[in-house]
Amino acid sequence: MSVIEQDRAKSKADWKVTMNPDDLYKNPMNIAWTFKYILSGDKVEDLYKRAKQNQWDSDEYLPWDTPVDPSKPMINDRSDMYHRMPFFSKLSKSQQETFTAHSTAQLLSQFLHGEQGALMTAACVTHSVPDATAKLYAATQTMDEARHVEVYARYCDKIAIVYPMSLWLKALIDATLKSDRYEKIMIGMNMIVEGLALGAFNNMYRTTQCELLKKLTFNVMRDESRHVSFGHAYLGPVIAKLPEDEVEDLADFAFQAVNILAHGGAGGTLASRVDPGFMQVLANCNIEPDDFFKGIEEAEAAGITQELPPGQIHSLKDLMLPALARVGLLTPTVRKKYDEAGIPVFEDPRVLEAMEGGHPVAA
Ligand SMILES: [Fe+2]
Ligand SMILES: [Fe+2]
């Protein structure tokens, strides 16, 4: 029975009883009506038009009948960070293959759960943003994210495994969804989580050997490039008009979110001892956790995890921090906090700009 069929087989009553109380909470957001229906005629309207023109139906667009062997790695060995760790070469070939297959499944599961978070934040922006054009645009993003949940759920079903959501990713999206202003929702999602996603999708697109996953990721990435553009096009002018104390409040919110992310995994990977999903990956591959994390520490000490494989994007350095810098959220006050937290600040927007405008770097 597939993962989706197993879930379908569970009764709705059972699902309600087993729901985790942390997964149900209230958000303090204001809901904003607007009666000025005239569209803005600026870049946000262009993004809305582009979003309407670029809707796609995964039933028609993607080759779902492509066979996928869940036991085989879906990505190229040479571009996998773990393959560059000395510890990894000591594992047997079959252990390496099993680990690559499971760690990729764990990553794809984070894409799926993250997309659900994006669906909810986009809906939140739709009802809380006070501008008519931004509301219409956010509605298109809500549809985009629904499609992304659908396609990743279908792909995870093909590989027959869904790992739990990483705790740090849930903490990051929960902090965004629990925030009290639409600006914070957009900072948390359109700048930080989608910066993370755009980098991860680009890297997956470049490294996967599965034609279905490649095409799926490419189409999702095109949508995501619009979502990141929206964060800049709409929020930039809004922030420029805010009083200094409110800008500091938003800058501090952005720092707290980046800090959750920067300390989420070891060496820029999803590996974490406190992540039940990742520990499950190690257990499924018969890898001793102490040996694995010692291997990560050795690789970090040797500087191996600092360098990305060629052509890959570093989400924090290339996308998120330049996006925050561009809208004035790296204030002198908050830069001290980045410094104290050991997070280097990067402001070069070239990779970010190349990926916006519907022309991802990977294209
Ligand atoms: Fe998405
Ligand atoms: Fe998105």
C-alpha cells in the first residue's frame, strides 16, 4: 500500500485524536479589507500577470508514469556533500547507496512539509495585506503552493516514504505563522524560507538523475522565483516608509528566523542529532550515529563542508541575506547580533537577481 493510500485508510476521527497540540494554534493577524480595486501598475502587477500566465497542471505537465526505484539514489554521487566526507568512503557501497536514497527522501520530505507551510503563509498574506494588487498576487501564490504540496506528495508517494518535518524547519515556519504582521509573514516566507527553498531546488535540479524529479523541480523553481521577487517588489517600498523602531522590530524578527535556520543542521546539511527524522535515516542505513557525527565534525574541521560542490547555491549567503540587505533589514543594530551569533553577513545580490525574473540559474 502506498503512503497516500495508507493515510487515506486512516479514519478522519483517528486523525483528529492523534493531532499534536503544537500543530494547532491561533494567529494574532489583523484581516485587512480594501475597497481600492485599481491595480498598482507596478512590478507587483507584473508578477500577478506572470503568475496567471504561468499556471501549470501537473497532471498534464509531468511524466508521472516515469518509473522510480526508491532503493536507488536519486542524485549524483559527485555532487552530494556527504560523499566528500572522509567518513563516507569507509562505508560499504550498498550502505552509501542506501544512505543517499534515504537522506534524499528526507530532504524531499522537508520540501513537502515546507510547501504546506508556504501554502498557509501565502493564504495568510492574502487576507492580511492591505493592498489590492498584493492580495491578488498572494492568491496566485496560494495556488502555486497548493500545486507544490500536490507534486511533492505524489513524488514522495512514488518513493514510498515520508520522513517527519525537521524540528528547526517547523520552528521557523511556526514563528512566521504566529507573527502579528503580514510584513513578518512575508519576511519569514518570501525572503527566508523561499530563499532556502530556491537554493535547495536549484541544487536538486542540478544533481538529480530522475527525469520526473528534474522536471518537477524545474517547474516548482520557476514559481518560487516569482515568490522571492514578490518579497522584494512589495515589501521593499513598504519598509522604506516605516518608522525606525518598526524597521528594527522587523530586522530583529528576520535575525531570529535566520538564527533558527543557521543552527538547524550540521555543516550546512540536514544532519542533526536532535532531529528524529535524520536519526531515523541513520537507523534505516545501519549507521552508528556517533561515528556519523564524528565524521561530520572531521569534515567541518577540514573545511570540507564549507565548500559547495560546483554549480550549487548557498541559500543563506547567495539568496537570503542579500534579500534582507536589499530591503534594509540588516540594520547596524541587528548586524551586531549576526556577528555575536557567528553568522557572516553577505550582501552581493547577483545570484539572487539572476534567479528572479523567471530565469533560474539552473535554466
Ligand atoms: Fe512552493
Ligand atoms: Fe513559494
